[in-house]
Amino acid sequence: MIGKRIRHISRYRDIAITLIRNGFGMVVEETGIAQFLSLPQRLFFEKKKKASKSVGERIRIVLEELGPTFVKLGQIASTRPDLIPEEIIRELEKLQDHVPPFSFQEVREIVQNELGEEIENIFLHFEDVPLAAASIGQVHRATLRNGEQVAVKIQRPNITTVIETDLEILQDLATLAEQRSELAAKYQIRDMIDEFSKSLREELDYTNEARNAEKIANQFKDDSTIYVPKVFWEYTTKKVLTMEYVEGVKFNEIDQLKKNGYNLKNLAERLAKGIFQQVFIGGFFHGDPHPGNVLVLPGEIIAFLDFGMAGRLTPDMRYHFSSLIISLMRQSTDGVIHSISAMGLIPDDVNMKQLQADVERMREKYYDVPLSQIRLGEAVNDLFRLAFQHSIRIPADLSLLGKTLLTVEGVVENLDPEFSILDIAEPFGRRLLKERYHPKNVAETVWKQVSDYGELILDFPNHMKEFASLAKRGRLRMEVGIPELDLFLKKLDQISNRLSFSIVLLSFSIIMVGIIIGSSMNRQSTLLWKFPAIEMGFVVATLMFFWLLYSIFKSGRF
């Protein structure tokens, strides 16, 4: 790691200075990189100039100043209200790519290197000026030799190297932060960086986006109201993505939609149904359906674009999410908690009574509110924020789903303020529950469990042999965890001490009784070194007895 720090020392310095300049000098000091970089002390005094801005705003500025990697990580982090405080999420949602397009000469070189031919041999026409430019790549309109119109996305030159360097540095900083800060360790900063890095690396491979598009297209192969552009695999690689070019009206161009005579309520319903079809039935959904990524084609057909961010839901996750929606509609606190418990990773030390009280408080927010006025995305994200307060880790795809629902609701409300997305979601949720409890599915589940138990029984003799072998070789280890072990051992010591004291007192009393009986029978004096032994023994025994009583009463357990 030291070698990597030296190799990337210039980038470390950029990151450190940007943090200090925006009031996060404490982070630089806590991680210890200030000493490694030999930064001048005057930088740490200049951080007070940024005090007027909020923490969230300063974090957004830092990410934008540090470039593509940090902007993309911030955009990914904005989908995790279960990990990031709400005030910071609001600022991360404002993150924008401020990058100029790269030259057409570089575009030409990348296309030739990736596809193995000159642009002119593949495309009849290729526009020099990009339609859009972002931090990772840019999109050009082109025409294939057969006349088909396509959109070609080309990855920015050397962006992979830049991002991998930044991710290495972030991982190093996260490790240092966890070693030096209990708060960083508590929030598992390294795991968060790992998770965000994985999502970002997936976006760097355009074949992932192409596969995402085809998976969603397959869900609507029998639905003529939803359209997904075709992927041209022969002209697609990790750094070049070629898809069918689609022209339409964006969902936020309300005047143009009305001018074309489109039924806004019908568009809202089709968009909502399209998303819930992906979520509840397909288990694979578009993760960023903002107005720029959803178009209206002639015939009020909905077209989805840009599949770089997508979410996946397992059958169990779909079931628990549908249960959550129904619990929200029924305003069932226990149902909501059960769904959260089933979906998230609840720490052992969570305060269940406080969690239930917080859910009850959140439920009161929606009490007596008509279903048509309840925003599903907002309610789900309220729950995820509540999960953050109780350190409950929600799977990344579920958090992305919450962000997706919020985005869709915003688009739908812009089309028709009276439209309720919850009314569209409920039938899908109920359908999923019915399918889960269909006799055929129940039988399959039971059979699977029986098969699992059967395998367990058949493997039991082998496991016992391994257990016996380990025990015989003395390699068997057993770990027992007892909550509050120190307190338990302390109490055990107190009990054993009192028991020992009682035994000593009893023994002393027996000895004294023996002395008294012996002296009475022999009619001899009981002087010991000229001191009256019986009287002294009686005093000692009395003191010991009262001390034992005192310690018992003091403990409060009698």
C-alpha cells in the first residue's frame, strides 16, 4: 500500500487539499495522510472560510471538484438513504457532470481499436458533435451502412485508469478511517466503498448495459405499449455501445405532449405499469427512469433509454416488498417491521421497542390520509431513512428501487397530479402474493425444503465423522458468546466469595461449639494465651455473621 501511495502521491495531494479547502481538514488529519503528504499547516487554517455552507453542500462541492469518479460515486450514494443521512442525500441528488466532450479524433481512434475497422467502413454517417457528454462517456448519432439509425456511446479515453486509481485511494482512506475512528468502523466505510465501487465498475463495461437493455426488452416482448431500443451486438464492446436510435417526446415536455394530442393520464398509467411490471414480475428494473431516459413515441408508446443503472430483486425480495406495500396500505406497524426485518440486515443490538415506536410514529404521518395522496416512493424512503437511524443495512437493489419509485412518482405527478401510483402498485403486489401461495408454488417450496432436509440427513453421518476426527486430533474449537460477560463473571465472583465466607463462618462456629462442649465436660478454663477464647470466638463469629447479612441486604437480592 505504501508503494501505491507514493505512485499516486499527486492524486492523494489533490484529494487532501480539496477536502481541507472545503472544511474537511479533520478527515485529512484523522486518516493520517497529512503527515504522509507533508502538507503546510496554513491549509488547515483556511478551512474556516467554508463554514457558512452546510455539510451536505460542501460534500457535493468536494465530489464535483474531484472529478468523474467521485461524481459517479456520489450519484450512486444518493440512492442509499439507509446508509447516508437525508440532508446529504438531498445535496448528492444535485450532482452534475461538468465535463467537456472529448475530440472526434479520439472517438475515431477508440471505435477503430474496439471494432477493428475504420468508422467509414462501419457507418454511412457519423456525427462529429455528440448528442450528450457525461463523466464516463458520450453519445453520437450515426447511420449504419444498411441505413439504420443508431446511437453510439463511446467511453472517455483512459477513464478506466483514472477511476481505478481513485477507487484504490478511496479504499486506502476508508481503511485508515476505520482503523483510527470508531464512527467510521461503526458505519463500515470500507464496505460502503466496496459496494459503490462494484456498481461503478459495472457501468464501465458497456456490455453490462447492453445485457440490461435486452433483459428488460424480453419482459415486454408481448406488450406493444412499451419499447426498448435494439442492441447491435456486432458493434458493441466494453467501451463502445451501439443501440437503435429512438426519437420521441420527453416526459417533462408537457406542452409538446399536449400539442401532439397525447392523453397524459394514459401515459402516467402506462409508465407506472411498465415500472411495476419490471419490479414485481420481471424482478429486474430500470434504475434511473428520469424524464431524459423515458420518451413517448407515436401511438403513446413508452420507450426506455440508458440502462447503465439497473436493479435486481430475488423472488424473496419481491415478496417482502409487496408485503411492505400492503402493510403500508393497511397501516400495520407489525407488518412493516416484519417486512423491514425480512429485507434488511438487523444488528444484534437493535432496540426493537424503539424501532417499533419509530415505525408507529411514521405510520401516524399517513394516518387518515387518502391512498390517492400517499406517495409510495416517499413512504418507502422514509422507511429506509428509519433503517439508517437503527443501523439496519438494506440491500443495495432495494434502496435503488426506493429511488426509482421516487423518480417515477415525480414524473407521473407532473403528468397528472391526481394520479395515485399506489393504486397501480397494489394489484401487482397482490398478484405476487397469490402466486406465492398458489398450490403449485407451495408444493414446489415444500418439496425444495424436504429435499434440503433430506440432503442434511444423508450428510449427517459424514459431518459426524468430521466432527469426531477433529475432536480426536484436538482441533475442535468451541466459541461461546455471553452478553455482558464481564458483569456475569463479577457477579459469579461475588457469589463464590459469599459462599466461601459462609463456609468459613460455619466451620468457625462448629469449632467454637466443640470448644464450648469440651470445656464444659472437662470443667477446664478456655483461656488461650491468657485470653478468653470462647468470648473472643463469639465476638468474631457475630461480626462475621453481621457482615454476611450486610452484604446480602446491600446486593438487593434476599
